[in-house]
Amino acid sequence: AHMLTQGQMVWMADLAPGVPMRMIREDAWRNDANRPAQLEKGAMLQVELNLPRLGRIHVVGSQWGQDISLQIAHDAISQDQWMALAPSLLSDLQAQGIDDVRLETLPPQDEVPNG
């Protein structure tokens, strides 16, 4: 019943053998730019995984109509690999029409609050 009223769904699966993934889909809301007193409903998808060579990755994607944005956070220990991969990744995303992308570094795992 919670999913029907809140629009939240959680999946846990293996992306590949030995690579667990957690995915959360939920409704998202923002102020409607065209109607100042109205809220616009969209969707948010969060994916959390830990890759053998790149470490922890947390991706948050939001969509309202055709407007898509991504926030990709990665482990600080893989900063060099991300710096090498980022231009190609951003180019591939832009080719798919996704221009609003932020790359960030995750805090060390022992600083992540429990919750």
C-alpha cells in the first residue's frame, strides 16, 4: 500500500555475479516553472553499487517530462579512473540528450551517516 500512496519501490539484485546493486524509484516533486503556484510531478531513480575496480558508485537520476538530470558520485579512491573515464561518459550521455550531469566524490565510507 505504501508504494501506491508514496510511489516508492526498492529493488536489490546482482548487476553481475558478485556485484550487488540497490535501486530505488520514487515520485519527485518540484515547483512548476510555467505555473508558479503548482508542483510538477516527476520521478527519481537512485542506484547504489560497489564495482570491483571503481569502488562505490551512487547515481541519482531525476526526470520531469523531457527534463533529465543525473548526479553521479564515486569513491575518492577511484578519482584517477573517473578523471580518465569522465570525458567519454559525459560525451555518451550528451549524445543521448542528457546534458545536466554532475560528477561528485562520495565521502569516505566511515563518514556516511547511518540511516
